Amino acid sequence: MDDHNPQVPGFGGRIIDYVVTMLCWIYFIFGFLFFFSYFYVAAYFFSANRERSFQYLNHFFFKGFLWLLRTLAPRHKWIFDPNIKNIHGAIIICNHISYLDPLIFISLLSQNKTIVKTKFFHAPVFGWLIKVSGYLPATTEGVYAKRMIEQVENMDNFLKNGGNLFVFPEGTRNPGSVPGDFHKGVFKIARMYRCPIYILKLCNTDKLFTPGKFFFNTRGHSHISMSILDCIRLDSEQKQRVVSVSRLEKKVRQIFQTGSSCDEVVL
């Protein structure tokens, strides 16, 4: 596909990348400071449910960010399975190829949690946002043990009220088609609360925001897609046998390995 749609060459193309990236950063920084921050402060002091309110605000903030990016980079076409927005009360497992991936999930799902690297909990402002939003730390060691225990204990109520926990089970970006080692924590949560597990596939977000690069690649052509590969419903399987964490991990890995490739995804 990309071979038939060459990038805009030369210095002019790089200027376009620079301008688009700067405009997105202006939205990200100044849009938050001079518009969204007031709603976050109001939600913190006056909302009956801070966590849910912050998740809704995150949803609208990143929805606006991705709308801007899609508008400024029209060469990249976005094709998402419309049924993704109807997922509720589930754990969503997806491959991870770009820093855009979690932003896409937050923009699609208004009530969500995810697992965040612990270094982000120390970031100014951003660390406060993810704490109040109820996001889970990636480790249970030290000061994070209490937070993780609290979040896991409250997960049943969160899922029953329609929230989704989306995770990248490898815990890091992996551009390859074969999944690496999975962290087992998410499978333990799924087994504990017997919630459905949706396995999704993201394609080509790395073509727009390449790992290791600061600027968006607005000059290339790609189809950025997200599709549902399968769904594991633990309620039906539980009637037959006790589901082990290793069995869940193996089944999810098989779904990733046998699922459609990015070139084959048709929605």
C-alpha cells in the first residue's frame, strides 16, 4: 500500500511534520492549561465520583487531540471496528506499537483504566491526573503495593458498572507480529472477576508516530486500524473447568498468532 503512495519528499515535507507536531503539542499543553484544567479542578472538588469524572475528562481531552491529529494528517486513514465502542465491563488486551495506542483507547472508551509505568506517577500534573483517574501502577513493590491492592479490590465494582480495563500485556511496545512475554497480572484479574476478555489488534499507529521519533510522520500513507480478533467469555468456560492463568495466557497468545495480519484486516 505504502509503495503506491510515496511520502512528500524534501525539506517541505519535514516542515509539514514539524508544524503538525507543534500544533498538537500546543493543544496538548495549552488546551489543558487554559481550558480543560478548570474542569479537572472543578471535578476534583465538587464531583461525587472523582475517578469517573476524571476518566470522562480524559476521554474528551484525548478525543479532541486525536481529532486534531487526524485532521492535520489526512494521508493516514483510520478504520476502527464500530463494535469496539460497545464493549463494556471487560478486560481489553491489545498489541502495542506506538505511544498513540493508549490515547486511542482513552478517546474511544469514556470509562476506562489501564496499567501505567510507575515513572509516570511521579510526573508533575500528569502523575496527579493518572492517580485520581484510578490507573494502576505497573508494579506492586514499595509504595505502589497499596495502590495496586486498592484498585484490584475495586475492580469488580468498576467492571460491573460498565468500565473497561485495557492493557498491553507485554508491558512495552513491540513492532513484531509475534507477541513477547506477557505479564500475568491481567489474567489473574480476569479470572478473579470472570469478566469477558476482548483481544484487539492495532495496526500502523507506528507509521504515524514512529517509536524513537519526536515528530509525527504526516507525509506517508497508511491505514491505521483496530479490529476485534476474539472474545473469551469466562462465565461459559467456568461451568466446564477451573480456568488457570497459564491457560488464559496461552489462549490469548494463540488468538494473536492466528489472527488476521494488518494487510488482511477488513472492517
